Amino acid sequence: VQMTQSPASLSASVGDRVTITCQASQDISDYLNWYQQKPGKAPKLLIYDASNLETGVPSRFSGSGSGTDFTFTISSLQPEDLATYYCQQYDDLPRSFGPGTKVDIK
Amino acid sequence: EVQLLESGGGLVQPGGSLRLSCAASGFTFSNSAMSWVRQAPAKGLEWLSGITGRGDSTYHADSVKGRFTISRDNSKNTLFLQMNSLTVEDTAIYFCAKDRRWSTSWDTFDLWGQGTLVTVSS
């Protein structure tokens, strides 16, 4: 399953609403996760099963979608959200990640 | 503390071999399916291999099939990745990752190690 993300990068101000889209090359139901990777760090799970918030993750992060089209949203961007965000499907083997969206703070 | 700690990375010549280890602590290792994921310099994430909690089933992506082998020793809470016939394209940070829910599949990665750098160069 090929995963695409858009945009590849974005720059937004603190407090802005940020939206990232992820598209799968075939129907993957809701078998979709979102990860955050800060510079020099390992990825961190934020959202699983397309829309479920991982324990301990701030509620400003959310996910939605099913089938082939998915959305990840940061409702109010914070300075610590500087990172690259990846979607990942687990409907089929091999598991695959999107190319990532780099989020910068203006 | 719940953590994964990789080791074994380093500089290796093309055609060479390397064995990575991932030491797990703070959770019941044998109940968790495990994976290896790599990230080439300034690139995205690539899932390579998975192994079930009991070690009775494995999967390798085509990019490493026949060259890399995932295994585990549940008595030592350790995951391994044996890498043979390395090429410059295998240069990357290698992460081990634990599955969030299942011992029998590789779906959602809720715990990651810090990564170990493998550099393939002459």
C-alpha cells in the first residue's frame, strides 16, 4: 500500500490550526496511525486506528478518516509541535509510512 | 522503566555483516510482537521486519528479504536483526519498536528505541 501525504512541509504560527492529509493507494478501512518525530528523536505514536488518541497525548491532536483519505489536525499549534509527522498503514504487509510532513513554527 | 535500547550499529564495508540488538525492559517482552524500522539520512521511515511474540512467525520487506533476519530471545528480553550483504543503501538509523496491542501482528508501534546508526561505506 502506497501512502502519500500533503503538504510535504508547512510553516504556521503558534495558535494556528494545522491540517495534514494522508492518502492510501487502496482502501485500508481505519487501519491508520499517526506519529510525531522531533529532530534527532525516535517517532512517537499520537493517533491509532485513525482517530484514537494515544494515552498521554494532548487533546489538541486529532485524526479522522477511513478508506483511502485521512486527516490529522493540530487544533492550536504549540512551539513544542515542531516536528515531522508520519501516517502509517497496517492493513497490508509490508507496513508502510507516508513520506512525512515537516511542521515549522513561524 | 519501560524502554527499548538498541546496540550493535557502526561502520561496516559494503558486503559486510552486522548484528543489531534491542534490549527490552519494563514490559512482558514475550507478549509483544516486535519490529525493526529504519530511517536513511534525512529520509522517511521504512518498516523492515516483524516477529511475533513467540518468535514463530516473521516477515521481511522485499528490500531486505534474503539479506536480513529478525529473531528474538525471550529468555533474555532481546530482539535481534542479523544484516548480511550490506550495501551503501542500507546506511540508516535502525529503530526497534514494540506493537501496542498484539503478540501476533505488527500494527501500531507504541514504544520505540532511540535508534542505532549503521553506516555502510568503504
